[in-house]
Amino acid sequence: MKRFVMKGNICYSNENRELCIVENGYTVCENGICVGVFEELPECYQTFPCYDYTDKLIIPGFADLHVHAPQYSFRGLGMDLELLDWLNTHTFVEEAKYQDLAYAEKAYDIFAEDMQKSATTRACVFGTIHNEATLLLMEKLENAGIKGFVGKVNMDRNSPDYLCEVSPEKAAEDTEKWIQEAEKFENIKPILTPRFIPTCSDELMEKLSALQKKYDLPMQSHLSENFGEIQWVQELCPDTAFYGEAYDKYGMFGNGCPTIMAHCVHSTEEEIQLMKKNQVFIAHCPESNTNLSSGVAPVRKYLELGMKIGLGSDVAAGSSLSMFKAMAMAIQCSKLRWRLADQELAPLKVEEVFYLATRGGGEFFGKVGAFEKGYEFDAVVLDDSNLRHPQELGVKERLERMIYLADDRNVIAKFVNGNGFLRDKDGIKRTFFG
Ligand code: GUN
Ligand code: FE
């Protein structure tokens, strides 16, 4: 089962973040796992079915390390505020609607369909505080063929009455029920999701920490995104030296608990050192950080320090699910940061953002994000023939143009852990190979 060969221009990052390209080469999938990349197809694989994408680009699927599914409905709206006012004015109002399952059904159908059409194969997704709607979201993403994590959001303070868990006890009880019900999913797994420190009481964090240990779960949250937010955390947690310590205090900051922190725009040296030590993943969300005027994270510094880092769309503070856009904006934001704020950190390069969107973020999901032996076989086939050019371009130039110019229409096939999806006239439909 799931044994096949793919032929085409294969592009992926190696562990040194260098771009590897094999022109009109072969990659082989066996039981959902990549066997390797070959210039000539070895004899032993010549009996496998071959999907011939000669001259197309074949890249690993993208990992979106941070996206809010319920916010997809108001993407592109209400970008005139900073984080805390944006949450109160737009975000909480929208998220409250997911109490209504009929609304969730419609909204999550749209989200899951658009995820399926995208070049993203892996995602870490926030839901809302509502158990039923979050289980529905998990089911829809599973049916869309995406692999990854979804979190029921926890928030029990500093939140409007209409979107606030009534007590830490009830929040923990609901969360445990949700974890148990979520066991039925194969490819979408639960992730603990305290929204951020300002909306989570000490008692709630303690209870989530106990659940984390009991069920051995990963966790995701927000960190050092916005100056107002950071100052508020300092006031709420006077006993902590920096924001990240407010998670670490509960054992929920890496170190055996696989953790993703979105943003890390304004992390202090101490915070950075603890993230590095505890192998906390950073979800860099350049579009969100621009739209909410949060700032620009020092991504080059994080890369130089060898930290775990990938990209996030952060819809709806980011307007788009496109990881192509996230890559282009990561480069653009790093250039403005370099020009306007800090000449010490050189702008990011194409190879580096491609690494972040594939192998860097993919690592959170295991061996994911590259065409190397033993990696789960996630692949996206890109047809760039609509981007006409008077001369023939090299594969690297074509990949570079995709980063700036591609959208879902360039995705003609997608494979997640060896399961294939082919485009037909309605979009992308699931077909199994092998
Ligand atoms: N911090 C707490 N909640 C949110 C959210 O929904 N989006 C972003 N960007 N930051 C947050
Ligand atoms: Fe977010």
C-alpha cells in the first residue's frame, strides 16, 4: 500500500537550511514514508506506479504552526487596531458565535475546504472554548486530509461574559472531556491551548498542567507579541521576571512538553535563553505582526541561535492562509527591520524562509518537511506555467517566483503522509494511490 514514485523537479531544505534541487529526479514513497531522492530511479523501485510530474516543481508540504480556524470568517476585516483592542472589538465577538453549531458547521466547512486546497499539509490550529464546535473542526480537518493538532481554547478571566469559561474547575472538566472525545481522530490530535496568560487564571494553568501530564499532550499559546500585552502580563504576574516564566512556572514551556509559542516579537534575552534550553518552537507570523502593528521578530537571531522555528499564518490577524504569502512577508519584514531598526541582523533569504515553512515548522510534527529517508511523505506539486516568462528559468528561480506569486491555483496535487489528492474541476479531491 501507498507505494509510488514521483518524478519532477524536487526541491527541499537540508538540515543546514540549504536548498537541495534535483532536476527531473525521482522521490519514492513506501507506506507513507519517503525512501529518498534519486537522480536515476533505482532498479528496485521501477515496478512502483509512477506519478509523472516532469517539469513541475515538487516541494514538501508546508507547516502552518499557528492559525485560528474560527477567525477565518473575518479575515481581511478590522485591521485598524492593536492586539488587545482587536481581540475585544472583533475577535471575541466572532469566536462567541461558535456556541451555535449550525454557524460552526458552515464556517468550519469553508475553513477546511480552503485548507485542503492550500499547499499546507500540517497545521497547529486554535478552535474556540466550545467543545462541540472544536470536535467538529477536528472532524472536518481530518476529512480534508490535513495532519496536525487542534486545541479547544481555554480562557477564564479578562474575557467577556459571552466568551469566558465559568470556573477553572469547569474549564478543566470540559477540557478533559474534549481530550477523551478527540481520541477517535487518527490524524488530528488534541493540543492544550491556554489562549494567553492574560485570559488564564493561575488555577486554570495549574489544572491544565495536570492534564498535560496525565495525557502527555503538547501545548500552544501566544508569547511576547505586543507591548501592551507584555506590560499587562508583568502586572498580572509580578513574581515572574519575564512573560515566558508565567508558562514555565506551570511546566508548560517546552522541556518535555512540546510547545509552540506564537510571535516572540519582543522576547527578552532571558526569555530567549529559556526557549532555547527548553526547545520551545517559535511560530513566526509576519503578516499578523504587521497588521496588528506588533513589530518584527528577530528571526535571523533565532536561526543563528539554532532555535526551533517555523511560520504561522495567524489568521485572522494574518489575512491569508497562504504559506507562500507568509514566506514572502517573512523576507519583506526582515528587510524593513534591518533597514529601520537593527543593521546587526541581515534580512532573510529565500532558502531560509523555504526552510522555515517546510522543515523548520515540520519538525514539530516529527520527521516532516523534507524528502529524506524516513521522513513522512508530504509533497505538493506546483504548476507554474501560468507565470509566463520570455526566457526559460532555472528551478531555483521558478521556486523563488512561486514564493512571491503562487496561490492555490498553482497547487495541482498534494500528498499528506503518502495519501494523495488530485485536482479536478471542483478543487482537490482525495484519491488513494498504491
Ligand atoms: N493573543 C491572544 N489571543 C490572540 C489571538 O487570537 N490572535 C493573536 N494574534 N494574538 C492573540
Ligand atoms: Fe494567534
